[in-house]
Amino acid sequence: MPRPFLKWAGGKTGLLAELLERVEAAQPFSSYFEPFIGGGALFFELARLGRLPGCAVLSDANVNLVSAYLGVRDHVDAVIRALLRHKSLHSRDHYYAVRDAAPRSLPARAARVIYLNRTCFNGLYRENSRGRFNVPMGRYKNPRICDESNLRACSKALQPAQLAVKPFQHVLDAGRTGDFVYFDPPYHPLSKTSSFTSYDRAGFGEKDQRLLADVFAQLSARGVKCLLSNSMTDLVRHLYADFTIEEVYAPRHVNSRPDRRGKIPEALIRNF
Ligand SMILES: C[S@@+](CC[C@H](N)C(=O)[O-])C[C@H]1O[C@@H](n2cnc3c(N)ncnc32)[C@H](O)[C@@H]1O
């Protein structure tokens, strides 16, 4: 512990060993930035291993997600109390009432996101075009709504972290020579029909992928160490042609066949 307290689309638990190897190659660094924090798999693993510098800046464009982190960091007791209440009331009616609610206080907002994440269909956070969480209830027999000890461990890990709702470009304002940035953007889709981009109402299209590559190049020129994960597509290969691009395979793609056919490669790109 700590482990991610949210299950997030694109969560990096399966690639942790590959990522850690690269982070170690970038050590030492002054500040750690993660501008697409999502479930925060790499951040929590580095915290667990004691491999983070004194300053970590975590951000994401999703306001509800960042509220959950702020609630857990600053009000973990109140978040746990609210989750225990959700647990005792959990039912179909309660789920849809919470889904439609917009609580004001930070702990209540954090508990709402965690409760919905634990009990919704597929456990994935997805918002519709009006920014509303629109996932139906899942069919879990006994969902783990309140993992108290892990929430406390996450709260502890988050104490030194700065948290912000910001688009990824903000790292350009803050990143200095000797810092480290891990970018885990919504993946560039492998085909036009695979719509793996609707994390929030804004989506993340080719324009954003190009802008991100530009931010990566600017930080590189400044001496900021950057690591980025993405799908292995022609666009990604083209955008990062000046940097080291490695092909990696997350264990979730491993099947019983001994060769690599049938598995989907992912790209790890670095400038160090
Ligand atoms: C692939 S997920 C990150 C997964 C995370 N590394 C993990 O282990 O769970 C991508 C994240 O990017 C965020 N995002 C989408 N567009 C963004 C933008 N323009 N700026 C910052 N964050 C954005 C989404 O809200 C989502 O949390």
C-alpha cells in the first residue's frame, strides 16, 4: 500500500515494471510531474517505494477526479465516514440518487466519485457531452466501497503533492531543467472506429496529440526528463521520431501463445 483508490480507464498497473525501470534510469530528479493523473498507478507505486522527490505535482483536466484526490489528501476521515454511509445505503435507488446528486463539500464530492467508481458498470468513470457521469449501476455482488486502510495510505502518500485541475500544457509553465514528467494521455486510437477517447466531454483528438508532442519537444529542449506512454500508431511514431520509442507489452495482452502474435504493442517514449 498505497494502491490506486480509483479504477481508471487506461490505468497503468499492467505496465508498472516497464515504467519503473525507465523512471529509475531518469533518477535523480528535482520535481515529479504527472499531468494526466487518472488512477495514479505510477505515482502511488513510486510513493510506496520511496522513490519520489520532495515535490510532486499531479494534475488532470477532470475536475471530479481531482476533487477525489483533494478530498482523500485533506479530509480522509470525512471521506471514509461518507463512504461507510454509502456502503450501508447501497442499493439501486441509492446509486442513481448519488449519480444525480451534486454535493457541495469536498469530502462528499470525493466520496461520491469513489462510491460510483466502485459500484458502476465496468468500474469506469465516463462523462457524457454535458459533463455528467452517465454510467449505469454495475452488477457486483459485494463491491469494496470503502477500503479504509488503503485510503489512509493514499492520503499519506498525497500529503506532499500539489494537486490541480489543469490541461496538460501547464507543465510548460512549471517544468525546470532536472525535473521529471510522466505523460499518460488518452491513447491515440488504433483505428478510426475504436472510440477510446471519451474520458470526459472534451475528448482527446489528433490536434491534442500533436500539441502534446510539441510540449514534449519543448520540455526536452529545456532539459526536463520526459517519459510518455501511448499506443503504437503511425502518428505516434511520426510525432516522436526524434526520441527513443520502445515497444512494450502489458501483461493483460499476454495469452497462452509463446510468440507475440495477437498481442497489442504499446509505445514508451523517452528523451533521456
Ligand atoms: C490514460 S488516463 C491516465 C491513466 C493513469 N496514468 C492511471 O494509471 O490510471 C488519461 C487521463 O487524461 C485526462 N485528460 C484528458 N484530456 C486531458 C487534457 N487535455 N489535459 C489533462 N488531462 C487530460 C483524463 O481525465 C484521464 O484521467
